[in-house]
Amino acid sequence: MMLKLKKKLPPNRTYEQILNHYLVEKSISDRLRKSNREQRQEILGSMYDELFSKVPDHSRLTRRNSEQLTAQANKEKLRLIKKFLNEDLIFVEFAPGDCRFVYEVAKYVKFAYGIDISDQRDSKENAPKNFQLIVYDGYNLNDVESNSIDILFSDQLIEHFHPEDTELHFKLVHRILKKGGKYVFRTPHRLSGPHDISAYFCDEAECFHLKEWTYSEIKALLKDLNYSDFLTRWRGSRIDVSLPYIYFGALEKILPIFPKKYIRKTAKRLIPSLYGVAIK
């Protein structure tokens, strides 16, 4: 099978590797999109094992094997969250992967949890004493008490949820957050997408990004779930500032008027990502 490329190949991967990655992810994501909740629970428990076994050149594996790349990624994420941390807080990271980032955060807080659908840690690494990993089925989180968490964080997570499950995720977050607690998250913005591997071949996300979101969609969802506030932020390579929702809402209304290729290029500059803080 040969598919036409829509963007340049990365310097460290061949066309065949990118195509294989795309086809493997699309096959798994097609199963997810068509599944009911019970079927999704089974798929979620094994999907990354299947992906990594069939795509050994996956960037996450490459980064995991590189101390330099891991350090760079962790430094970037720490810039997102450090301003919200202090030594009296209980912290949670959803989908911590190899947990190296949440290990780093544990240095700044009273206690840190990682919550994920599988244990992806390196067994040779020692976890901090003030850390616990909780493996759950993606839906039921009985190991964390209601109103017990000060700060939650996720990076590049929400886009992976089945559209039917995103509301459940934010309900779960709302339950375990303390009153006034914050959920800091970053997810790709739909107008500059797709952002998964399908970007090499498609104009819409077809792989593990089951839905890419806009600020207006997230704002409406949080309002329905009784969050008290949604603080919208803008982050570029060197800038991290709070901007009013009206900035993002206006762009999301104006940009879709233009042709898709212009929307994507402009959105990448004006809305680098969907980055915000949901407050209970």
C-alpha cells in the first residue's frame, strides 16, 4: 500500500516506518471508535502493548531510551505545572506513561499519584517514597477518595478519549478534586490538526486522537459539569501567559471561514495548543 504524504517525513524515520505506524494505529483506533464501553475497557488494557510491539520505532519508545529526550520533555511539562505546585499539595498526573515526569514533580509536593490504564514504568527505576501508581480500567477509580486532590495534570491525554468518555473523565476529575482544586491540562487544538500520525496522510485525525477539541467545546463541557471556572492560557516556545477566553473563542469562530490549509498554518501560530485550568 502506498499513500501520498501530506507533510515531510521526520529525519529519523522512513516512509515505511511512518506508514506502518499509521496503519497499526488506525486499525486499533477503528476498533475503539466502533466499540461499546465494555469492549473499550478490554482494548484500553492492551492497546499500547500491541502498538509498541508492532511499531518498535515509536517516538515514545525512542524518548524512553534517551535520557536527553526524556529530560527535555520533562523540563517542558514542568514549565506548565510548576507555578501551581507547593510542598503541601496532593498531586495527580493522569496517563504518566513511564512515570519519569511525575517522579520529578514528587520533589515539589507532599504526595504524588500517577493514574494510568497500564504500568509502563522501567522496573529498574526506583520510585520516590511519596509516590504511588494506580492502574485503573479508564472508568472506575475507587482508590482515590472524593475531594482529596489539590492539583491534577494531564498532557496530551484528552484527545485519546472516545468522545463518549470525555465527559466521564471530567466528572471523575471533579469528584476527586478538593473544592477550589485545579485540573491543569494541555491537548492539541483541533484547528491546527490533525496532530497524531494520521497528519502524514489525512486532513482529519484518524488514529489515536479520537477527538481533537476546541476551547469553546471544553468550556461548554465544564459548565455543564459545574466547574466553577475555566482559566484559558496561551503557551508558545518561550511564553506562558493567561489570556481571556474571548481571544480563543473569537479565533475559533473566524478561522473556519478560510480554506483548511490556511486555517491550520494560522492556528499553529495563534493557538499553539489547547491549554487551560479547570477549577472545581
